[in-house]
Amino acid sequence: MPWRRGRSALSVEPSQPLIRRFQTPSTEVTTMSHGIHHITAIAGPAQRNLDFYTRVLGLRLVKKTVNFDDPGTYHFYFGDEAGAPGTILTFFPWAHVAPGRLGLGETEETVFRIPEGAVGYWLHRLIENGIAHQPPEERFGDKVISFKDVDGMRLALVGVPGIEAEPAWTGSDVPAEMAIRGFHSAKLLIEDTARTGAILTDVLGFKEVARAGSLVRYQAPGTTIGGIVDLHGAGGFLPARLGGGSVHHIAFRAKDDAEEMEMVKKLAENHGIRATEQKDRNYFRSVYFREPGHVLFEIATDIPGFAVDEPASSLGQALKLPSFLEPRRAAIEDVLPVLA
């Protein structure tokens, strides 16, 4: 195989330069974008991962591409009909990956929004598909169903009142009135919540809104989809070990390059943390850094979006490659697993 999974495929660390290769900032005054942009995790066999998220959870496969740092591996993006920020869960599926170990410095749970009246439907659907789950519990006044995917990734569904009229992906057998409506929140497992909370509030546009036991809730004002991050403070745990079922990184929104650059500047000046140079991911432009609790954070632009290289009506149907990999298409397709 011409590509092997190595450090570059699983780890993105800050480089010495603060930032390079930003697009020319716009002089136009823009509204800030805050909240979760996407969450990226590691999975086992590609077909199994694809089936779970499209057939069981009823998400749309928004983009079928490859890991730009390990092109012999798919990179799947699942989300709503348009692949809007705040709905996107992405995976690097490696067929023989060893199971990960949850620990400090990792996203502990990825939480989706469902209509409040759909809780019973989803309990039945999980049972029907043989997916073990926890009994519904109350968390900050919300009803939460926790479960794991086929690789052990920790997921949850939260019933949210008044979202039945929001647009929903109708290309699966999940009825529109029951369908997932993007992310509700993400829960991070860290030792000290205060320093991570400072990054969330000062750099990423969140505000602390509630506390319950060892959980501290932060919310991005005015953001309904992907607008919540819960910090779970837990000392004494082992550090996370990446593998199947692990979250690799969590990405936060920036409206454009100019807003991203302002965040990076504030991160360095106020917190002494350097981000990587900007990386072009075709559908957004990103920088990465380790926050004080050791979770890998990304800041990703809302632009240009997933319809930049294929029509919105046919998102996820064809294998899309960045221009620098297009000359190698035949070799890449030869090593990628065949999907049904």
C-alpha cells in the first residue's frame, strides 16, 4: 500500500510560525459565527461506519473524500441535507484499528438534537437495531439517551422542545418529524475546567451558563445548533489513547479567514498558545491547537462549504479528491475499500 497510517494521520500539532497562508481578510464588517463546526472521530471498517450513521441514525453522507494526510483512507462527513456547520460528524475509518481508551484530554460524548416528542421513537429504534443504551436521564433539565456506536464511540440524543419545524434530512427511513437536527453539545473530559473554560469564553465566543456537580456548561449566545460544550472535570483519570471509537478533534466555527485570524491572535496574545499554520481542507480552512486540557481543538471557517465541488442535490455520492491528489485518483481508488 502506498500510504500508511502514521503520526501525520492521527496527530496535528502546532508548528512554530503563528500562522501563514491566510486568505486576504475582508474589509467587510461581518457577524461573528460561534459554536461547534464539526467533530472528527476514528472508526473501524468503512462500510460498517457508513451503514450505522446513514441507516441507523439517518444522517446524510455529505462528503465522501479521503484523509488528506493518509489518502489510502476514506474521510466520511455525515450531517444534515446541506452539511451546515454544527451538524457535521466526520470519520477516518481504518479497518484494523485497535480500540481507543477514553481518558483525559478527549471529547467524552457527542450529543445530537432530536425533537422532544421523538424520544420514544429513538428508544424503540435503538432497541430494534440491537444498540445498547442507558435509560433516559435528566441533564441540565433535558432528557438524554446515551449509547455507543459500533466502534464504541460515546453518543447521546437530547430531546429539545420546539424544533419539529426545523429542516430535516428526508433521504433515510427516519421520518422527518423524528430526525436528528444537528449537534446539541459535546462533553469534554478534562482535569481542570477553568483553563479550558477561559479558551471557550475568551477565544471561541462561549459563555458559562450552568453548573451541575462535576459538569460546567458553556453556550454560544444565539447559536441553537452545536451551541453547547460541557466540561467534565475529573482528576486522576488516565490520559486518552486514540483508537477506534475515539474522537480525534473538535472543531469550532469562524465565519471567515479574518475572524479565524482574530481568534488565533487572541489565543497567542492572551493565552500563550500557538496554532498551526492554516490548512486548506477544501470545504473549510482550519488551524489546530492543543487547549490546556490537552483536547485537540480546531477552528474552521464556515466558507466555502460542501457544495464547492459538487451540486448540493448529489452531495456524498461521488469520491471527491483535492486537486493535489486528483492525479493519483486511480491508485487511491485501488486501495480504498469498496462500498456497497
